Amino acid sequence: METIKKIYKIGYGPSSSHTMGPNRAAEMFAKRNKNAARFRVTLYGSLAATGRGHHTDLAVTRGLAPKDTEIVWRADVVKPFHPNGMFFEAIDGQGGVVDSWLVYSIGGGYLATEEGDVPLGITPEGEVYPHKTMKEIMEYIDKEGLSFWEYVEQCEDGTLWFYLEEMWQQMQQTIEEGLQDDRVIAGGLHLRSKAHQYFIRASAFKPSLQNRALVIAYALATSEQNACGGRIVTAPTCGSSGVLPAVLYHLKKNHDFSDREILRAMATAGLFANVIKTNASISGAEAGCQAEVGSACVMAAVASNQLFGGSPKQIEYAAEMAMEHNLGLTCDPLCGLVQIPCIERNAMAALRALDINIYAMMSDGRHIISFDKVVKTMKLTGKDIPSLYKETSLGGLALND
């Protein structure tokens, strides 16, 4: 498996697969074609179906600027490799194509060609972890007497904690900015941001309910900033970026966990997300929202369980439950916007992660379904979900009668 630094990346919303990935691909193509007169980019499948709502065209043209760019929309063509295909063409002054590149945005801001992953410039590159399943990892840490975060520290390079600290600082900043925001979110749905109102109203509740209300406000704060194209941290994607920060921010504010403990929890959360990415998917276009919000719920559940002293078995149980209870979750956003139902789902997943933590802590960690099995099931479920329920806005809730 690769470094967990690729799970956490600072970028601008609203979508890691539809905005961050295409923008990064465009910048790479522009860099290698500095003498091109203009560009043409064909967007296939899901990128074309919901590209306008996700600002894919703006992300691509921004990456290729200042050269003129023609966008061709081909929602009817779905490439076998991945639904999020892009075909870049560099055109000279005589109208001839001097370079072309077929690349895919595979979720979380990652890019790949049919030959393999595209390096993102995040060190260390290549395989960092000697194991790829949670079974292998747990057997190793049990033998060596390690915790999950110590295993991550052992496999990563010396910049890990500095990198995670930067991610954590941005997560907090995004929440704090979102709590002060009060506006109509762009896109045409006339959806007004709610984080500020929810944060104020939470003060009227009794302590037992106030904590849950605050978690909702924190999750909304990040998700609404993402929907507005604000600066967020993928965890593991833009569309699911509100879940983990909300839980961690709540635990720091209300349970006095230190930043050092938070960073260790982020390391463990990143490890579990890495297993999901390696063995299934974190792309809504490929496997539905179960791959995005489901994975984020896993990250928040394992982070909170570790912070409260869960054993490796209890942490793995929390991860299994978090994915199990998100199986089959579709990705059918209204108008292709990362707003409805995406924003609410982040808040609900944050609450669910905290409930799962309690359930796992009450257990002895023993359970029948393993995390590896539920990840495999998620992948198979994603393949079976019809394409109209996977980030195309052609079915389900997206059909707003």
C-alpha cells in the first residue's frame, strides 16, 4: 500500500474526483505542453454526467489556463477502466493534435491510466506498507506488540507527523470558518448554509443532546465549505470531508484529547482508509456513496475508538460496523451538486461513527464479519449498483419531482 499522505490532501471542493483530480490532470498536461496553441478535453461517463454541477469544466480550464480550452461532454461513453475518464488533446496553431492523454480520476484526487497510478508528487512514492489487508496487518502488530498508529509510524517516513499536523490545522480552520458562514450555497438549489444556525441552537440543549448537536454543526461546517468550493482536507474525499474532522474537533473540544493523540488517531484512520482504497474503492462514481461517506465513517469510528482506549480488535470491529451499516449507499446528488443529500449524510455519518465507537467499546472485540470481508463486500456491492445510482444524477434522489 502507498503512503497515507495520499488519503489526506488539502484542496478545494466540491469534489475530489470531479474537481481536484481533473484540475491536477489538467495542470500536468499543460506543463508538458507549454507550446500548445489550445486544448481540447473530452469528459466521459460520470465526469460528463455531473461535471457542470461539480465544476469539472472550470477545474479543467483553470488547470490549462491561460490557453483556450474546448470541453466536449460525452456522458454516453463510459470507459471500462473507470467511469471518470478524461481525454486531453494539445492542439498546435495549424489545428493538429501534437499530444494526447487518456487519464482517469479515480477518487480522492487520485489519477490513474490503464498502465497504473499517476504519481502525485507526495513522498514517499511507491509501496510503503508491506501488507495490504487488515488481517495481515493485525497479525503483524500482534506479533510485534504494536498499535495501529505505531505500525503507521514504522512504515512511513520522518515527515509523517508534520504532514498530519498540517492536515489537522486545516481541518480545524475549515470548521471554524464554516461555523461563521451564513449564505446561500451556489449551484441553483437555493440551499442555505446551516452550520452557523445549528451551532447557535445547540447552546439551548441539555448537555447530553448539546454534544450531538455540536457534532452536526461541525460536520455541516466543513461540508458546506466544500460545497462552496472552499479549502478542505480530503478524508478520504471532498464529498465526505466533513465526517472525520467533525468527530475529531468534538473530541478535542469536549473530551480534552491532545493534538498529539488526535494525530495518532488520524494515522490509524488513514491506515483503514488505505486498506479500503487498495482493496475496493473510495470513488462514488465507481462504487456509490458507500465508498465515500462509508469510508469516512470508518475513519471517524476507528479514530474515536482508539482515542477512548480501544484495543486493536475493538478498533477493527468499529471499522467493520461503520462500513457494514453503509453498504449499498447510493450516490445520486441533485443536479450533480455536492449538496443534497451529501451535506446531511456527512453529519449523520459523524453521529453514527460516535455511536459505533460506544458499541465497540462495550464489546470484547470479537465478531464474526471481518473488516476485510466487509470491504470486499462493499466492492462487489458497488459493482452491482446500477450506474444511474453512481454519481450520474440520473436516478434515485436526483430525480427531484
